[in-house]
Amino acid sequence: MDTNSNNSSSLNQSVMLSIIVRAIGRIIISVLIATFGFYLAFMSTVGPTIAPEVWDGDLDMLIRLSVLGLGFLTMIGAVVWLIFPVAKRVFAMLNKSL
């Protein structure tokens, strides 16, 4: 327990710990989402044709490109989800200082 009379130091440490835990959690979640997106992109390029007798193989290309696009969008979304709060906070600090 803090021996200060106003307990500002322990409150400051508590707030900092909360911010650090949130940041680490956000990084871990975004890495997991980006890894899943990479898995989807990799999965779209592996394996034999899905249904060669349907649409003369065009359905296979449509499915593969859709999964590839979904994988890349997932990875981009994870990066944006990680970076956007930081950019928003920096922008707010810049506006406050001006």
C-alpha cells in the first residue's frame, strides 16, 4: 500500500497498469487476427481444384479469390484496428497543444 497521504502515486500506477494491459491485449488480439488472415490467404492457394466439373473450373477461381481477398482484408483490418486508437489519441493531443 502507498504511504502517501493523497494516494496519487498508487492511482497513477493503477491507471498506467490498466493502459499497459489494454495495449498488450490489443496487440495480442490483432496478431491473432492477422495470423488468421494469413492462414486464409495461404489456404486459398493450396490444394487441388474444388469442383472442376462445375462452371468448367471458374467456380474454383471465384472461391479462391474470395478467400484470398477475405484473408487480406482481415490482415488489413487487424492493422487498422491496432493503429487507429493510437492515431486518434495522437491527433487529439496535437489538437490540444495547438
